Amino acid sequence: MATYENLLLDLQNGILTITINRADKLNALNIETIQEIRNAIQQVYDDSDIKAAIITGAGPKAFVAGADITEIAELSEVTARSFAERGQEVFAMIERSNKPVIAAVNGFALGGGCELAMACHMRVAAEHARFGQPEVNLGLIPGYGGTQRLTQLVGKGKAMELMMTADMIGAQEAQQLGLVNHVVPQEELITKSTEILEKIMGKAPLAIGLVIECVNAVFNNDENGYQTEANAFARCCTSEDFVEGTSAFIEKRKPAFTGN
Ligand code: COA
């Protein structure tokens, strides 16, 4: 497995845990770390031994406290646009992965950290986790997809409020808003995320990937999501796993899916 400067990677039982490892900077995303996340997600795409991924932060305090403000401070109009586009591209890779990706939010998820968590398919948060898009404090707005994904997840009114006030919210409130799937004690964060992924990994992988594709289609204005769904449904019916799943039901046994 490739080596990384700012990430720790650990593959166990098909689940790749990607830990952002800049704890002294509250795991702030510098450009190098964004590139490394891209490479790690490419590994998730390419490596057939990887069936799912967890993204988390090193240390007890922060998931990711945002993009690295020391780098942001140096941006010009031209470099800022490519900075945002590059980050958006990496986060879109996470969102479009046909293998499930969970954000295990172990503390502050601010700015680019909240955006990274929102690009994952689900979010499990520790009780002390805090979420927010505080960019307006810096004279900025979210640039890694936050204006779009926060609005998708919590609705227009609350997204407007969170992004305009820069308020931080706790894990419980984030769950009430639909930003977070589960809130658990810190020590159960990885166990809970693993449990969810193991449950998903027991299902037909092709079908899981197509669920992700169809749900993402809801938010793509260029796509007719119902047509995407019908096509995906038809694709499932050509798979060996469909034959296995339906046969296992009729034969009253557990299916053994292969991903074909
Ligand atoms: N970019 C770069 N460095 C960051 C950072 C970021 N987004 N967030 C935290 N850090 C660094 C701090 O500069 C500090 O480094 P230092 O020890 O070399 O001075 C270190 O991480 C610890 O942060 P600190 O601010 O001392 O911790 P705290 O407990 O007092 O406050 C936060 C925690 C999260 C409230 C505070 O760090 C913060 O507001 N961070 C910025 C959040 C933000 O605006 N994110 C959006 C960026 S677009």
C-alpha cells in the first residue's frame, strides 16, 4: 500500500480506515492532504480487497477543522478557483464511490471538515463532535461543495442560517437536522461505523453501488433519476448476485454474493 505523509491507512476485513493525521493542526486539510485523500480514494476504487471505507481524524479533538487557513490566506482569484475545483473533484470521487464510505466524526468538523463528512455516504458522530461552516468569519464561503451538500442534507432555511451565522452545532442537533446518521460515545465510533459497513458488505455489492448512483442522481439536474433507477434496476437483473439472491430466498438459505 502506498505511503502517505498526512494520512494513516489501515485495511482490515475489507474496510479501509483512512485517518487524517495532522492532529497538531486539528487535521486541517492542506493541499497535500487533499491530494493524498484523492490517492487513497483511488485505491478504494481500484483495489478489489477494499470493500468499504471509513474516513476519520487523528486524536480526540478534531475530525477536520477545515481547509488549512495558512494556505487559504495566500490564494488569488485564479488559484482560489482551481483550489475549490480541485477539492470539489476529490470530494465528488468520495460521493460517487460505488463502495460505501462512512465519515466517523471524532470531533470538530468545520469548513472543509464538514464538507468532507458530507461527501461521505453517511456520518457517524462522537457525542462531542461539533459541526459548522464558519467560512464567513474569514470573509469566505464554503468552497468544497458545502453550499450544495449542506442544503441537500438539512434543507434551504437551516443551511442558510448555518452558513450565514457561522454557528457551530453539536452532534445531537446535527442528528436532528439529518446531517448525522448516528451519535455514539467516542469509544464506539469506529465499532458503530464498522457494524454498519459490515451489514452493507453482506448485501450484493453491485446493488449497493447502484443505490449510491441512483440517490446521487436526485441531485444531478442533468439526469432523470427515475430513468437512472429503471436502468440500474434492469442492470441488477442481469447479475449473478440477482440469481443468487432470489434463489437463496426461495431455498430458505443465506445468499453468498460475489459481486458479479
Ligand atoms: N487551518 C490551519 N490551522 C488550523 C486550523 C485550520 N483550519 N484549525 C486549527 N488550526 C491550528 C491552529 O492554528 C493551532 O495551531 P498552532 O498550535 O500552531 O497555533 C492548532 O491547530 C490548534 O488549534 P487552536 O485554535 O489552538 O485550538 P482551539 O481548541 O483553541 O480551537 C477551533 C479549536 C476548531 C475552534 C479553532 O482551531 C478554529 O476556529 N479553527 C478554524 C476553523 C475554521 O474556520 N475552519 C474553516 C476554514 S475555511
